[in-house]
Amino acid sequence: DNSSDASTMASVVSANGAHGGGGANNVDKETREAIRLGTSVDALRARKMLFLPGGPVAKHLAHNPTVLVVNDTVFAHGGLLPAHIDFGLTSINNSMSKWMRLGYHNL
């Protein structure tokens, strides 16, 4: 159960702090993130692998446009700047799709 994993990790952090081990400052970033999300480090790593560029979920999402225009409405997470328009919506969609399918090192 993920809540007991997070509880255990929180206890370890507290115990390290109580015994001079540095507490949360002595725990790596990944462990702190897992505690914040209430999950285990292994579950966090597995989720990251699914969503990282080249991962199975990223490859699935790569089939969807990043920017979509329907009639006179533009759908884009976070909005668009003039530079995005200059680059071109098709170029944005193609670049993001390739990045999500192949990852950073294959662009």
C-alpha cells in the first residue's frame, strides 16, 4: 500500500533528523518527491519511465496534437507566444510528437 510506504519513508526521514543524520536535508530529491506524492520511490520511478520521452505513455500521447485549432479557437496547454506562431503550429505538433516518441537524444 502506497500510503504505508510514504509513512515509512517519512518515519525514516524523521528518525535520521532525530539522530543527527540531517533529516529531510539528508534525503535525496527522489525520496522527498515520493514522500510528497504519498508513494514509494519504486512507484515514482515506474511512473517516470512511463511518461518520459520514449516511454509507453509518452508514445501513446505523441499521437495527439500539442496545439489544436477548432474553428476560431486555439487549444494549447499554457498558451502560445508570437514565436510559436512564427515557428508554425504544424512544426510544433511534429516536433513535440517526435520528441515524445523518440526522446531527447534522437532529435
